[in-house]
Amino acid sequence: MPIQRYTDFIKAEAARLGFSFCGIAKAEFLAEEAPRLEAWLKKGYQGKMSYLENHFDKRLDPTLLVPGAKSVVSLLYNYYPKQDLATEGGLKIAKYAYGEDYHFVIKDKLKTFVDRIQEEVGEVQGRAFVDSAPVMERAWAQRAGLGWVGKNSLLLNRQMGSFFFLAELIIDLELVYDGPVKDYCGTCTACMDACPTDAIPQPFVVDGSKCISYFTIELKEQIPAEVQGKFENWIFGCDICQDVCPWNRFAKPHNEASFEPHGDLAKLSAEEWKEITTDVFQKLFRHSAVKRAKLEGLQRNIRFVLPSEEQK
């Protein structure tokens, strides 16, 4: 089997489809991650995200997701925007949610990717993933040499920072495997120091139950009063630990038209956010990841972050 030729083809096809980086790791049990994941769950850092407690074995063993799997192909897709709307003042949403929901955009590319591999190689069994299954994507990307896991638990890449989506193909095709790169965080603690809710209690460990993204997206009940005044105007997600990361000075704007925000998004004042209607919500976020919070969730977040004098 021409392993090198197939590997070269997969990496060239990844670039053709717009992925910034492609790395490949051997599909095997993640022995190092198993005790870390278990300890993280025991500390309750998943908060109300009970789904993270499910499929423990599948998270660690890709052959349970794809029988006979031999390779995990990891991919990075840039979403860094041309304009950072969070610097304009007012209420803020995470950069990844400016445009169309990345699940749909990238999943379509992955389907094309799998089809092209089968055209080139023949019958290849596998599955494509983009933040949609129990796959430890950062661990696989690190093993594939796409970067290292930083102190904020996000994958960091020396050429583009961390403003990218991760995606994977788990396939039963043997390929040439890449090796990991070293950790370049050094003594920097910028992400830990900047987090207003102290969600990074120690390097490389994030307490998900204290993260602003958790409170504004995952938590469906009332936001705890003890974090009132700590959100720095974030109403959907949060980019603080990424914005302060020195490696993100290398981030360059994406070229994906689907990720461009609606033209009216940057113009919304705090007052307009507070009075957002169903029609405006649908117009701005019809195909956006913001729909995960639903209008009611977004309104809850807005009420929570607005200063009391603006609520009167």
C-alpha cells in the first residue's frame, strides 16, 4: 500500500478544502489522557454538562467509534475575523459565533474530504467529526503535531494562535504519522491572570463550571449571583483567555465567507441588545451558533451583564 502517497494526498486535499493545517496520529488508546479526564470529572469541573461524563471509553479509544481505525486526521480551520466586534464597546459575543454555525460549514467540507479519499484510495471506512461526538480533539491535534495544549486548555499553534476550529477524520487507513511539538507557553500566565471568574485554577486545567462560556451557553438555569459583574459584557461565549494570549498576535483573518457577521451585528447598542426581538434575533443569528442559547437564554445573559442603571 502506498502509504506515503496517500498521506501526501490527504494533506494536499486538506489544504485545497481550506484547512490551515493537517496532521495525522496513530489511532490508539489515549493512555495519558485517561487519568486526567477522570480527575477532571471527579472535581466536578464539567458543571451541569453531564454529557461529558458519558462515553468515557469512547473518548479515549477511537477504535470504539470506528472499528478497525488506524489513523486520526486532525484539521485546523481558521475563524479569526477581519473586525473584532468586541473592541467596539457594548455587549460581546465570541468570535467563533459571528457568522454561520461552523458545524454545518466544516461538516460539508469533511463529507467532501471523505468522498475524495475514497475516490483516490478505494473503500475506506471512517467517520468525520467537528465538535459533535466524544472525541478528545485537542489531544489528537497535539499528537498530530498541530500545536500544544496551552494553560487555558486550548490548542495553540505557533503560526496562527488559537482562533480556529478543530475537526477530525477517524479512518481505517494506515498513513505516515506526525509527531508532537513542544510546549511554548513557558512561564507565561496571561490567560490565567486575565480570567475574571478564576476559571483556570492551575496551568492546563480549566474549571468549566466557572467559565463565562459555560454560564452564557451551557448553563440553562439562573446564573449564580457570585459572578455578577465579572462577565466584562460577554453575553455569548468569551474570548478573554485567547485575546490576551501572546501567540494570537500571529492570527490572520480567515477567508471563509460563511463566517462573516451580519452587517447589523456591529451596530447594535446596549439598548438595542436589551430590547432584542424574535425578528431581530432570527435575522442576525438564523444560521449562527448563537441559536444554541435561544432568544430566552440570550436575553437572560443580557439582563445579567447590563449595569443596574441601564436596567431601570
